[in-house]
Amino acid sequence: MDEHTRTEIEAAAFRALREHLMDKRPEVQNIDLMNLAGFCRNCLSRWYQEAANARGIEMSKDEAREIFYGMPYDDWKAQQQKAADPEQQAAFRKSFAENVGEAD
């Protein structure tokens, strides 16, 4: 497989993952994704931002999130995100530290 075709297939897989998480399973909470899989929608938007920045395209965290979520992140949170219980929060702190790094 040539490099261009591989890149197109990877991009299609990313779009399918985004569609699945945003349109087919929006009820799945980011904190649960992070706790179970070590990544969430915010990670995907961060990776998008990092890929843009690596190619010399200036993009902020908020801009990347709006592209990924299809709306401002605060709007999505208000529509979809539920409050996390103390157990979820504790598991999140551990997962975040292991998969992303220490929280700021």
C-alpha cells in the first residue's frame, strides 16, 4: 500500500471513530472512556491539535476541541456531560497521570 492511500485510510478511520463517539454514542462519558481506555474525546482533539501544530498550523486547544466536537466544548459539556462521582474522579486522576501526565 502506498503512503498516500495509507494516510487516506487512517483519516477515514479517524472520522469513523469521531462519528461513532459523537453521533452514535454521545452518552458515553469522557471520564469513563479515559478510565477504561486511557483516552477520551479530549485526547483525540489534543492529538488533532498536536498534528496541526507539528505541520506549522497554529491551533489552540479550544479551536481543536471545537473542530472535534463540532461546537464549543462548553456547549457540548452542557448538553452531554454528567457529574462524575468520587470513584470516577479518583480513577480519572490515576488514568490521566498514567496516560497523559500529571494534571496542571
